Amino acid sequence: MASAASRPAPRAGTGTRRWGRRGLVPSAPARGQPGSLAVPRARGRAARPPPAVSCPCPPARLAALPAATARGKRPGARPPSAPASGRSQRRAPGPRRRLGGAGSERAAGAATAMKSPREADEPPPVDCIQLKVPVIQQLYHWDCGLACSRMVLQYLNHLDNDEFQKAIQELQLTKSIWTIDLAYLMRHFGVRHKFCTQTLGVDKGYKNQSFYRKHFDTEENRVNQLFAQAKDCKVLVEKCTVTVQDIQNHLSQGHIAIVLVNAVLLLCDLCSSPVKYCCFLPIGQKCFCRSPDYQGHFIVLCGYNKASGSIYYNNPAYADRTCCTSISNFEEARTSYGTDEDILFIYTDS
């Protein structure tokens, strides 16, 4: 074997040689050496970008890669479409799908069972409603309750004049009409109802009121007997307090109600103001006649407006209008002493 000193020196422009298994193997020329493929970096110029490297993955594999890798995330990250087992993943925003199956039905049934009867049966009240209850004017000063009953029956398509007159005779209704009489009248026509009041019977304190004084002695026993026989006659009477929210919930479902109010306090915002002067005195001079403290009057509730805080009702004193008053004025007239806060709820599914 020749020594290193005896080996011939490489010629200019040729690569150096090295010894391998198969003998002398030419090695790659050094950078910048004449004849080499490497291009020397020019001074003061930007370096040429490296050539593009083709990805070894096939097209199908590229399509399967997650978008996080393309955005510079670490390649080993789990794609969003494959959540890790045992870990909850946050749902992306968008419309939810309704789940089916027996499991969802059991869950829905359990949720319904947890609700109170009012929540399960009654939808939430709407902000404004005005039902088209027909207006019927009373014929006399004492039959406002009968006129309200006619409005209710016509609203339910149950009104027949002959049958109505026959029912008045059978129930022996006189010129003194109490709320319990109207409840019996609704029961006679098969109308589903609920009579809510603060007094189950006649309040003996009304004996001293001018409105009740005339017929109090003859009516006390009759009215108390009607209250006592209400359950056997399937007339639903309940001693309870009714709120404005209860009334609005009732009206929002298309139902209506007959309410006993103090006509002295009830003021309609749409009608003209009541006469405050005596017609026999010169204009501008006040009348010093004392107005009554209580005047019982029946009206039919037919709507409300939460935005304006109003209550809509039919007043049988008029034949051509639906009246409107504020909730505060309605509550003042409804809860006045003498009304017992009587309200007869009427249901349309009768």
C-alpha cells in the first residue's frame, strides 16, 4: 500500500477522494471550490431561500390532518373532532339539536314532574291582550250582574235568551244579585268557574252600609244558605286572596272574569269624567250633596297592558265601548270595603 506521502495530490476542480470498502471513492467537493455545485453566498445580498420540500404524506393523509397543525400548533395535538375519553368538551356555538330516545323522554318527564301545577298547565303571561268580549248593556239599575253573565255566555257561545230567562226563574233570582248567585248561574249552564272571595257568607258589618241596608235582613239567610250548599251543588267557592298577577295569568289564556267593584272609585281613562255638579245649580257652583261611600257594581275583565299598566273591562252601564283604567285604580275599586274582593273566574274550556 502506498504511503500518504506518495499519494498523488488532487487536481484543481476535482473533488477529494477517500478510501472506502470498494476502494477509492470520490468525495463531494468543498463549498466554494471550483467545479462544485454549491454557490458561494454573495456579499451584501440576501440569502436565497431553500428549495421547497415535498411532504411525504399522501393527499388523503394531508386532508386528514387537523387545522391546528396548519396554523402552527404542535402536530401531536388531538383534533377537535376526536375528544379525549373521560373529558368533557365545550360545545361549539350553534343551534342545539333535540335529543330523542327513551332517556330524553324520561328526563323531560322528570322536569315536568318537578314543576308546580300552575307552571305545568299555565303558559307565561303575555305583555298585552284584549279579548273580544261582546258588550251588553244592563236594563235596570240592579241587573249589572245579569248583564255581565250574558256577556260571558255569549263569549262562550252559550247564550240563549229563553234559556237564560228560564234559569233566572229556576234559581229564583231577584233584584238583589250577589256574586254567589252568578256562580250558581254559571253552574246551571255548565260553565267551568271558580269563585274567589274573602268572606264565605255575609259580612254582618254590611248591615250598617246604605247599599246593603235595605235588603240585608231578607238576603242574609238566603246568601248564607247558598254558600253552605255550594259544594253539594258543584259550585266552586274558595276563600283566598287574588293578586293582579293571578288575574293577568288568567286573562292571558283567553279566559275572562266577573269582578265586583266599588263604582264610586272606578274611573275609566277613556270615558268622560263623572258629573261632579248638581244639575239644578248654576254652572260652576258645586253641589254639597253627599255621595255614597260604596256602590256595588259588576264588570267583566277582558284584557290588560303591562307596558301602560292598564286593565280593560266591559262596563254594563254602557253599550258601545270597552273601558280602560290603571291597575292601581282597579285594585282600589276591587279591594274596597263592601266587595269582599269577590271575583268569579270563567274558563273557556267549559
